[in-house]
Amino acid sequence: MKVAITSSGNQMESKIDQRFGRCAVFVIYDTETKALEFIPNPNKDANNGAGPASVQFVASHHVQKIISGEFGIKIRSLLDSMKIQMTILKDSDKNIREIIDMLNQN
């Protein structure tokens, strides 16, 4: 399964970014192949519509699950309609390595 994680930077030690649509970087992790990709969010500085545009962006990478600190109200129904699972992780101290370790334990 491909998982997108919102990140504050492009390193394994970067913290989870609490914002979905305006996160700095999307980390795309494949739980089967263990492939990992850090992709800058092209929508982080958008004037408006960053959330829906970010949904389309991660969906184009065939993501089935997104982990972030929060999701906007408009995003929930959009993700539901696209069958993309949404996981809220409120622990802003978690880094990307720790989140990937959690994914690998399941």
C-alpha cells in the first residue's frame, strides 16, 4: 500500500507537518516494496484551494492512505469519494522514521 505522510522537511528525521494541504513535503512510502520518495508540495503557497489540489496531487501518486496532523473540512468528503484512507496523527513530535516504523509493525 502506498502511504503519503505530510512532512516538515525532506529527511527521515523531519517532523510530521500538521497541515495537510499546505505541508512542506509529501513523503510517499510503499509498505510492500519499502520504496520512499520525498516530494515537495507544489500547493503549499497556493492562495486558495491548497487542500483539494493536494488531494489530487497525492492521488496521482496512487496513494491509498494519508497520514497528517489535520485535514480541512472540504478534504474529508473528497478523500472518502476517492477511497483514500485518512489517518490523523496529533503527535507533532513524531518524525518520518518513527511513522514508517509504525507502518512496518502493522
